Amino acid sequence: MAGRNPDRGKTITTVLGRRLGGELLRMREACDLRQTHAAEALTASVTKVAKIERGQVPLRDPDIRALSHLYGETDETVIGKLLALAKADRERRKAKGWWNRYPQLTAQIEYVALEDIATELRTWQLTFVPGLLQTADYARALAVGNGSWDDLDEIETFVEARMARQARLGGERPLQLWALLHEGAVRQLVGGRDVMRAQLEHLLEAAHLPNVRVQLVPFIAGAHPGMTCAFTVVSFAEPGALDVVQVDTSSTKVWLESETDAAHHNATFDRITRLGLAHSNSVRLIDSIRKEM
């Protein structure tokens, strides 16, 4: 039928929606209330409450307050966090960002969309420089080495999209980035000496931006809690308030959306930083490695 919207009737779950829904579900169960009670408070159906708790529908501020009242939550700080999370989720759902033009991003679409509305990223990387700090040649070498694409045009489109992400480090509301890197990530010879030397020069330039902090964890730090995997904590308010965590696997990106998961990874990040070099010493070590190239 002409003019029909193929997405009508579909429910779309989002990372932020699931985080908000999970918090509301936890609050309801703590009060030993049923979904029918929540439905009555919202003058809505039980089906809608189920969708809310699964993160499938956006939530209005009056609904947040009605549910908070029902669940006995009077702390305005807690309610404020829920309201901010709901607002961020609504912004994410209505965003028509540049990333939608790049199907090559595939599993990264949700991450890039959240990166666009985030206030801070704290990323721990074991083997490579994070995307926000990569040069085009370095990103291209990673894509070729990854082997996910056979078409060179697709690789170039992927590199173009990765470069577009870096606009978040500038502008009127620049993203706050704390890049915590294992020494191996800046010694791994990605793309050859010339590519790697240029990448390290770019990393040194970025480290002087007021909203970017680069910290290295040297080989001599020994065993530490970050040895098992890399991860990124994405914040939408003050750190720790509305965080979600993204973990890379060999095939996709996994989202950890509970408050417990966020607190655990923030604590792990803090423990790793205590083993790292100071910002100034990290810059000196990067420069030393660059000269070796």
C-alpha cells in the first residue's frame, strides 16, 4: 500500500530504554507490586508497562513521577536520575544522525548514536588506540587486518564514518574522553612504522586537548584487573549516575546496562588508573615510542 510506514507498530528497544526499564522493574519488585498496579497508576495497559520495563517505548516525565510515587521513592536525586535517563532515551530515539548513512557500522550504530549524546567516555583498551583518537591510515589498517570486508570501497566508507565520529571532541559541547591504554596498544605495529608513527603523533596532539586525557598502563605494572577484556563506560550525566558499559567481543558489541555492572566497571577503571602513569609521563612515553619508530 502506497505511503505505508513499514516501521509502524514495531517496538524498538534501546540501551538507555532497557537501563531505565530495568531500574523501574527493580523498584516495582522491591515493593512487591504487580504490573497491574503500575498500569493503574499510569492509566495504561499492562502491555504498555511490560514494554516500558523491556525498554521498548519512550517514557514521559509525568509517568516517571507517577511510578516513583507508586513505588515509594521520594528522593529527588534518584527521581532526577530517572528523568535524565528518560530524556536521554527520548533524544536517542528521535535522533536522525549522520551514522544512519553508514550501514558498514552495523553493530556500532547504537554505540555511535549514544556517543553523540554522551557527556563522557572512559575507555580501557588493551590492543589498539580507541576510534575517537585514530588516524584514517591507522583505522584503515585495522579494518584490513580485521578481515571483515573484502570490498575496498566498504573499508573506505567505514574509515570515513570513523573519522566523522571525531567531531564529538570539538564543538560547543565537546565530549570528555579519558583514554586508558595498555602500553601494548601503542607499541603494536599497525600498518607499518610510518602509519604508526603518524598515529602516535596524532595521539600526542589529542592529549593536549582540554577535554582529552590519555593515560598509559606500562608493561611493568604487572597483573591488574583490566587484563581480561577492554571496555568503555558511557556517561550521560555526572560519572556514575546514568552509565552504561560496552564490551567488545570478536563478533559484536555487548551492552551491560545495570547499575551494578556500571559500578563494577567504573571501580575496575579506577583501579587500573592507579597502576597507570600520570598524564605527563604517559605523553613522554608515547613520544619516546614514536621516536623509536
